Amino acid sequence: MDSSNDGNNNKGTSYQPPSGGGYRPPSAGKKNRKLVWAVVAVVIIVVVATVSVEAYYSNKAAHTITIWSSQSAGGETQVFDQAVKAFEAKYPNITLSIDTAVNVGSASTYLTAAHAGKAPNVYRDTSDDAAVLWASGSLINMSDEFNSSYFAQFEPAALNDWTYHGSIYGIPININGNALYYNKMYIKTPPKTIYQLIQEAKNVTGKTIQNGKHVYGFPYGLGLWYGYNAAAWFPAFNATIFNASMYPQLNSVNSTKTIGFLYNLTYVYKVSPTGLSTPNDVISMFEDNESAFIEEGPWMQATFESYLGNNLGVAPLPYNNVTDSWVEPIWGSVGYVVSNSKASGANPTQIWASIQFVKMMTNITNQELLFKEAGDFPSAIAANSWAVAHNSTDPFAKYWFEQEEHTQIQPNYLAFNAYWTPFNTQMYALYVGGHGNITQAANALEQQIISTMKSAGYPPFISATTISLLQTSSVSENIFFFAESYGNVIRL
């Protein structure tokens, strides 16, 4: 527990002021004098407790903590380096061994290291990927390290991204997702509805630019981005990828409509070309003025500005004028987690130091700098308010804040890890084939997800006993090693 924020650790301790001399409170009766001394005692005890904990750990012999933290080039790297220098100045006896080569979303790399007891002390990861690490029993429970007042400083949506069965397993540093970029060379007013989007895309498709290439309204290779971009469109058709029991719903009527719409962008509306093989194909078309729209995140804004300049526009993704439901991109989060002693071999001093590092990386000042220098949207309420008030530095910020009103939480439950690869496999095959049966493809997608979930032992294909263990934070630390011995029960 972070005792610097929790006075309850001092319950039962009494303070007796020295006898004779010293300060005497005004004559307001014996009862009031006792109350004054009681308040003074509590304040002194809290201060002493805070100082003593800080002093105990920070003054211990020099020690090292390992950090896996990849950042985007430019603003994110600049702010991270500044924060590292500030941390090293405050804690000169703590040496940081930093590896920036391990990207977010590297659960398999992390778990391999954790099996050997060599996981990093701190890892910067996405909330959904880190959920796998939490369920594996490799992370400390942040709910046990901070009190409610600390967590109250964060946006509820950001904390929800990092909460699994009531336990908070990481601290968010940002929150973001996709919106609709458009090229003002072709689009003067961004569409409000899906119908308008299609009409605008049709009007642009077929134009020829100077290099002789044809322009497409909305290139969208179904299956690319491993279903991350596509996930945004399911809510607009009143569809859901998983139900409340974590069972996939990809072959439902509404999910099939969603898949059909994205497929039709190429083969019915013809606003997307065939032959797209990677997300970079779609991105390059937009950068080269060969397309009017692209669904992407704020991390691409600076790059797009360098290509399109004043012709770049950003708008919220449209709503479905038939269902009156919005396209809701996954609004995910990047943050920091701390490995427990079993996964990393850390001693209590190293875990304490790791928590201090996470606190500094995710503090309000750092989040404000990340918004200013890198366009990262803050997870802390105060930093987010500051960003709203200072968005004149980013002409597109207000549109991102508008998009934030229509989003879905980044799914951090284990089942969603069985969605990405099957979506890429089945939906890309449908896109490349061009004449497939959409209902059959949706059914094949659902079956592959189920097969993946069963193979991995994800809920609901997991014993009730193991689920109850995952819900108990103190026991969850042992699940990873439990799984190692009983691979037929749960394999994470």
C-alpha cells in the first residue's frame, strides 16, 4: 500500500506532547485542548510515516530496476526521456535499465521472460494485452498499492480499461482510439452519417491525379488491422462481438450486416480497391492523395500533416442513419504495469521503486506534456481538463474530444485475444476472394474464435474454480505458475 496516501496505516498509534513549556492552545476548555493535540498528533504521525517509508526505501543501498518501455519517435520519446531524468534526480540510488525495443502488445515475449523469473520490473503496455499478463498471475495488483483518492484522479473510462474482475492491474498514461481523417482536396464538409460517407466516397472514386493513378473514396481492406478498425462498426449495426458470457456473436444477423457493409465497400459501393495487403497500403494511398477517407488514430496525425498539410481534416466517425447508432471505435489505453516477485525476481525494494517510477511516468505534469508534445490524450481528469483548455495548440484536438463521446471501452477480457488473428485470417480471405458467402465467412470466423478460446482455456471454456481464483487478487498471482503445472486446466 502506498502509505504516503493512506493515513489509516497509523490507526492505534498515540502521541503524547512533551510535558512543561512549549505551545499552549488558547483557553477554550479541556475538551478543545485534547482535540487540538489529537489533530496535531495525527498530522505528525502521517508526516513521520510518509517520510519514514520514503526514507527507508530511497536511502537503501543502490539497486536497479528494469523497464520495458517503447515510445513513438518524437514527442513521446522526448517526454519519456525528460521524466526519466527527473526520476533519476529524485532517486539517485535507483538505476534504471531501460529497453525501448520491446513494443506494446508483446504478451508472449513478456510471458516467456516471466516463466524464467526474468520479466521486467515495469512494462509499458496496452490495457488489453496487459490483461493477459494480469490473468497469468505475473503482475502486482495496483488496487492493493493505492487508495481510492489516488484512483479518483483518473477518467473512469481509462480505469475501466485497466480493470479485470474488480482489480486494477495497471496505471493508464493515455486514452485514445480512431476517428475519421479526410482529405480537404476532395471533401469540403465531413459526413455525419454512414449514408453521407458512402455518397461522398462514391463521388470521389474514379478521379485521376497527376501521377495518373485513380482515387478511391474509402480504401478498406477487410481483415487488415486484425479487426481493430473493423470493431468500431459493429455498434453502428447494433451488433456485439462477444456477449455478456464472453461467447462470440460474429454469426448473428447484425454482426453479419456489419461484415457485409465492410465487404461491400469494395465489391458493391466500389469505393475501395482490391489487392490491399497491409495497413501500410491504405495509409500510403491517403498520404499520396489517392484516397479521401481513412480510419486511423491520433498517432498518425503528425505524419498525415506532413503529407497533406492544410488539406488534412479530422472528424468523428459517422452514425448509422438507419439504426441511429454511432460507429464507436475502441477507445483503448496505454499504461504501466509492475511485475510481481515471482515473474521478475524483484525484492520489496525493487517493487517499491517500480511503483514510484510508474507514479512519475503517469503523473499529471507528464500527461500534460504528452498531450502538448505528442498529442496523447490524458487519462487523468485534471490533465484532460488542461488539454481541453489548451487545445488551440492542436487544431484537431476538439474533433478528437468529440469522437471521445462515441466510443467503446478497449476489451481487456481474455476472450478478445482470441478475436484478432481469426478476424485477420477469415475476413481477409473473404476480401481477397471477392465472391465468398458472407454468412459462411462470419460463421467460420466465430468457429475459429471458439477453437482458439478452447485451446487457450479462455472463459467460458475454463473451470468455475479457476475463474474464482482469477477473481481473487491475492491468489491470482499464483495462477501463472498454477497453469505451468496444470496445462490441461488453463493455458495462458
